[in-house]
Amino acid sequence: MKLERVYFRGFGRWVDRSFTFGQGLNLVEAPNESGKTTLLQGVTSLLYGAKKEGISRRQKESWYDQYRPWTGQEYGGEVDFSVGDRSYRLVRSLTWDDDREQLVDLKTGRDLTGLYSMDRRKDRRFMEGLIGLSRDLFQRVVFLSSQSLAGDRQVVEKIRQWMTQGEETDLEPVLAFLEGEIQRIGKTSLARSKPYGTAVHRAEQLEREVIQLKNLYQELREDQARLAQLDSEWQKVKAERASAREKVSLIRQQVRIAERREALIEKKKHLQYRQSQWEETEKRVNRLQKEREEALPPHWLNASEVEELSRLIEQYQSPASKVNEWEERIEDLDEEIIEWQEKKSTWLGVDEALLQRQLHRLEEVRQLERELLASDARETVDEKVRAMQLEKEYYRLIDLQEREEQCRRRKGEREDRVGRLHRRLDRIEREKFLSQLVDTQIPPGRSSSVWVWTAGLSALLSLLIFQQIPGIGLVTFLIAGFALYRFDRLRRVDRQVRKEWEERQQALRKDWDRLRREREEDEKEGEETDPEAAKAALDREKEELRSVYDELARLMQEQESILDRWGASSAADLHRVVDSQRQKVREREAARSADEEKRARIEEIRRDVQEWAAPFAERLGSWDSSRWLEDLSEIGAEARQAKEVLQRLKLESASLKKEVEHSRDRIHRIEQEMARWKARLGTDDIDQWLEWIRCSEQVRRIDDQLKEAMEEREEQERQRKEEDWTGQLQAVEAELAAEKSDFPDEESGDAETLHLLLQEAEADLDQQEQACYDKEVAVLKLEEQLKTRFDRLPGLGDRETLLQEARNEVQELEFERSALETAREVLQEALREVQEDIAPKLRPYASRWIRKVTVGRYEDLLIDPVDGLRMSVFVPETGERQPVERLSRGTVDQMYFALRLALIRFFSRSGSSPLPLILDDSLVHFDEDRMRESLRILGELARDHQIILCTCQPRERRVLEEEGISFVRQQL
């Protein structure tokens, strides 16, 4: 099979994209996340579709949603491929609700879709019909990876079928039938859905039912005795309930009498209380009238007059004292203003605008001085010397790179010599190995004899059990016939295997003769053919190659040192650093001229500021821009503070003068109002006025209380007459006297005590009622249960009979299952013998590739097909057989690589066409030597197989070019 073209209408990132593959080795080189894995997954998806294999119903593969098209709606594409001499195009739509597939013969244009019928998943399985591989087998065989095949029974089964020349009739259906019969019967008693589990469960259930019936009969007799005891207890409880009812009735009558007596006493107390309230109200009215007469002043003032007179008195007492205080404060402020002007005359004469201008100029001086300081700091590093060092290091780096190129050319030449010597040694060792192998090959044994024994044992077993279990006897008879049929077929297979072994021997002899002729040609040309001399030459070349490696490492290390020293990543980057340093030197020259201009500007500002600040020269001292800036800022702050203080004093004096004028006008108006009140009250004594105000307020409060008390007395008088409190009180006293004469005994207690006794009696009655009800229910329930159980209780003898029948059925099923398991073990033993024949067929392929991959270190790869394809080798140092999993990671990768190549060759020769080989970053863990040897092997394999090698590194392409291996490069 060969892939020719893949076109994606939509698959992941590939939308409307086509890829073409050629014969031989195809190299797909692209970085990670560029779509290599998507391309390979898309090829498999177009060949086999999006439905899961191995299940009956239609389900999506796990990758389906992950690879939906990034843009557009079309999901699918087409793939052109050839099998043998025929070319096909498979068109497939992967849209789940509208999946379509079509197979076309490209040479004739014929539609071949109808030749393949649909399975249960509505899939036509084109590839299984064309190359004989399912999707899972295609991925396991065609895709090269480091995954172990231990336990891969699917690959083993396919190899076994192709070893028997594609025959599908084998022991698997019979084993499946026997396993199905065993499963149908059931292996354990836990499988309740199977006949054996059902029978065991039924026998156990019947046994439990028999035991339960015996226990039930015993329980019935015990319940009858308990029923008689419950009936006696029920009668006793009914008698106690009647006594409790009489007690509750008596206590309730006493409670009603006590409640009536307490109600009359409470009514009497209420009437007496209301009578006393009326009397108290009458006394309060009289007391308030007397208090009013005593508190009434000579001049009574109403509320508005009191408020007006109080405000007038307050206004009269306050302004006079304040006017005197304000006048004294005005005199003090005038003296303080004159003193402040004399003391701060210098600060008050400072021009604020000029001061701010000088401050700005000093700030400019300080900024220029900071820039000059920064410029002086730059002068501490000799930029010119640094630039000269950089240029020198740059030219040194260029020289080192030229020497590195020369060293790499020498390295390539040495590596080619070492490779030629390796191949010569390999040829010498292979010639020696073939000379020993040809003489030690043993012809293959016969695998058909086991079926004769299988047929005999099956026939004997059928005769033994045919009379007891005819069905099982018929199955073993069929096994005997099938074993004879297999014996006939395998005898022809043994002849074919013998023929293949002879052909392989001839091929080995031809290979041996070819190697011998090549050795003779080398001797004629003067080349070393002695293994020891070749090894010595190889050692010399390796030593020289190591020296080249050391020189190359030293050159690269020196380059890295230069780049690290200047913080560059490459020569171009270092060149940019050199240019940058030159630019810095030029900038420094320009900065010097700018510094001179700044110094002249500083001197000009200094002269102007010193001339303006002459009055403050004593305070400022010698010239210092920063200190003068701070001192002048403080002088400005002090000047502003002096002016603010003077302004505040003047404002306060003016404000107090205005307030004095307003206060004198207000005092004149108050004196006129006081004269009016003096004429009315007959006195100007303010204390007397305040006393009359207090008495007027007190009389007004008493009036309010008196009014409220008189309204309350009138309301009580009205109620007293309407309700006739005196008559009601006399009637209540008469009823109490009558109650006492009718029931003179009061020792029974008050109503509260009687209520407590009643609650206790009622609680006791409720308990008796509940106990009586519970006993009655228990009696009735037990009677009903006894009646129902007597009616429904099955016969004990019938259940014991059914139990014996169930036990007999379990014994029969155990005997039938034992016979089926015996037949299955015989057939499985025969199947294991067939599987053991796989290893001799697959071993020559694997051993050939393992010698090439490991450069002769391991000569034989042992394969155990009983549990998949488990591999082991003989370790040269110890001679012991070890599983490959115990070797180093690199060696394990080599083993898997050899086994995959063997499978490709085996399946290709057994099938209809050579299969392709797909590698997705499979050599990423190989070191340089292992990768080079693996690529040589792939180049040899590419003569007969199409190979697609995907990688994210350029080293595979470099080695292929160095080894002269032709390849087709694919661009993503």
C-alpha cells in the first residue's frame, strides 16, 4: 500500500489543503504545534472513518470533537492510495449526521462502493477488505512508536491467521461456543441471571423457607399463649379506667364551685377599688384649689407676657457688659497694630512677585546643577576605551566563527571516515556471523502432529459423555472432526514452511557470497580487511574526531564567553552593541558643550539673585543655590505671615467698632421697653419681676392639673350614678354570704389547687385510656395475625420436596459445566501449541533488524507470543536472557524499533501489498549515533516501503543529506 495524495476539506487546522506523498522516504519537518499529528490523524480518519470499532452500536471515536474544522462546516476529505497495481480514491464525509463514503478505482473510474456491504455500524470497512487490517491493527503496525506490544493478542491473532494462509476457520469460534455455554450455565452461584446461579439461589431460598416454616409453627404456638395473657391484662386495665373517670368527675364539680366563689370575691374587690378612687379624686381637687390660692401673685401674667418679659430682662442684662469689654479690646488692638508695623517693617515691604521670580530662577539653577552632576558621573566611565574594547572583541568573534566553520568541515570529513570504517567492520562481522549461521540453521519442525492427538482425545471424550449428555458429546465429536481437518491443512502448511526455510537459507548464502566478494574487492584495492587493523584505524579516526570535537567546543565556548561578557546573543547583536557604544561617545561630546552653556546660565542667575537679595545678605550668607532657595522660601513665608497678622488685627478692630455702635442702639431700645413695663407693674425691681414670672408659671401648671382632676371627678361621678356601685357591692356581699351558708366547708382548697389536682387526675385518666386502647389493639391485632397466618401458612412437606428437586438440578448443572470446561482446556492447549509456532516465523525478521539497529551488539531477539509479543534478549556480558524492559531507555527504543520493522516486513509479505511506515517524532529520544544508524535502516527499507517521517528538529534532514539517502521533503 502506498499513500499518494491526501486532500482535507476540513480536519482541525487543515481546511481546503492538499498533501502529496512520493515513493520511498517522505520527510515532514516542522516545529511543534504546526499540524504534523493532525495530518497523520486525518489520514487514518479518512481511511477508516469516525466510528468506533469493536462495539455493536454506532459511536464516535474519542478524537472526533477535538479535530472539528477550525473554519467552515465541511468535515472530511479524500485520500488517493494504491494497493499492488491498483489505485483507489476514498472520499469520506465525517459529519456525524450526514456521513458518506465512496471508493473509486482511479484507473477505470468504476465506483466500487457497492461491492462492500454495510456492517451493524453502517460502515463498509473498505480498508479491511483491501489490506486485511482493522483500524486498530493499522495503527499498531504502520505507526512506529516506543509502545510495548506485550499483551497485544490482536496482533498475535492476525499473524496466526496469515500464517495459516488467510484461513478464518480456526478454534476461536469453537472456544467461543464452549465459553458461551459455560457462561450460559454460569461459573459461580453469584451469577443470579444464569441457570447455575438461579438453581443454587433457588435451592438456598427453599432451604431458608423450610427453616423459616418450622420457626413459624413454633412462633404460632407461642403467640396463642401470649394472646390469653393480653386478654386478662385488658380486663384489668378497663376496671382501673372506670375508677379514674369517677375521680375526674368529682374534682371537676369542686373546681366549678371554687371558681364561682373566687369570681364574686374579685368583683367585690373591684367595686371597692373604684369607690376608693372616686374619693381620692375628690381630695386631690380640693388640694389643688388651695395650692392655687396660695401661689397666685399680685400681678398675674399669661404665657405670652411671661415670655416677652423674660426675653426683655435677658437682653437688658447682657449688652452693657459686652460694650465695655469691646471698647477695651479696641484700644489694645490699635496699640498692637502700631507695634507690629514697627517690628515687621522689613517683611511688610517685601514684593511677593519679585520674590517668586527669584525662587523660580533658583529652582532653575538647582536643576542645571543636578544635570551637571549627572554629566560628571558619566565622565567616570571612559566611553572611548570601552568602545575600543568592544571593536576588538567583535573582530575576535568574527575570526572565531571562521575557525569554527573550518573545524566543522574537518569534523564532517572525520565522521565520514569513521562511518566508512564502521560499515566495513559491520560487513566483516556480518560475514563471520553468516558463515556460522548458515551451518547452524535447523529445519523447522512439524506442527500438524498435535492435531492427530487432539482428534483422538476428542473422539475418546465424546464416546465417554455422549450417553449421559448428548449435546456435549456432539460438541466434542465436532471438535474431533475439526482437528482432523486442521491436521490436513497444517500438513500442507508445514511443507510451505519448509520451502520458505530453504529459500531463506539460499538468501543467507547469497548474502554471504556477496560479502565475501566485497571483502576480496577491498583487498585488491589495498583496504584493511583484517578486523583488528580496521578497529585500530577506527580508534585512530575516533581519537582525531574527539580532538576536533574538543577544538570545536573550545571555539564555541570562547564565542559564548565573548557574547556573555557583553550581554549579546549573536555576532550581529554584538555589532549592534558596538554601534550603540559609538553613538554614546558622540552623545558625550555633545553633552560637554551643553554643560558649558549651563554653567554660564548659572553664573548669570547668581549675579541677579545676589543683587536683589542684598537686604537679606546677612541672613543668607555665602552663595549656595539650594540653601538660598530654602532661605528665600522661608523669608517669603515669614513676609506673608506678617502681612496676614496685620490684616487680621485691622479686620478685628473694625469689626468690634461696628459691633459697639450696634449694641448702643439696642440698649436704648431696651430701656424704653423697660419703662413701659415699670409703668404697668408699679416697680422697676427686676428680682420682683422674676418672682412674679415664677409664680405665674406655677399657677398655670396648677390650673392644668386642676382641670384634669375635675374632668376625672366628673367622669367617675357619672359612672358611679349610672352603674350604682353601692347597690352592686351590697348584692355581691349578699351572694358571698349565701355561698358560704350553702357550702360552709372550704377545706377543699382554692381553684388553682383544684386545677392542679384535676390535671393530675385527667393525665392519669388519659394514661388509663391509652393503656386500655393499646391492650385492646394488641389483642385484636394478635387475633388477626393468628387468623391470617393460619390461613396463609404453606405446607411444610411441599417445601421439603421442592428443596430436594432444586438440589438435584444444581448437581446436574455442575456436571455439565465440568464437561464443557474439560473440552475447553483441551482446545486451549492445542491453540497454545499453534501460537508457539508464531515465534519461529517472526524471529528471522526481528533478528535481522536487531543486529542492524544495535550495530551487532544483540544478535537474536526472542519473542514470546503467549501473552502478546513479549521480547527478551541474551545480554553479551552475562549470557543471561533478560526482558528488554530491564535494559536502558535507548536500548529499549532500539528493540521496539526492530520489532516494528519486523512486523512491517511480515505483514507486508503475508498481505497483498507492502505496507507504509509512519513515524511521528519516533527518533526524538535517540542519540546522534543511534539516529544515524536508524536512518540508514530506513533508507534501506524505503526501497520496498513508503515511509513518512515526521520530526520537529532539523537533525534528521541533516543526517539524511550527509548519508546520501534520497527523500522527498514535505512543507507544512
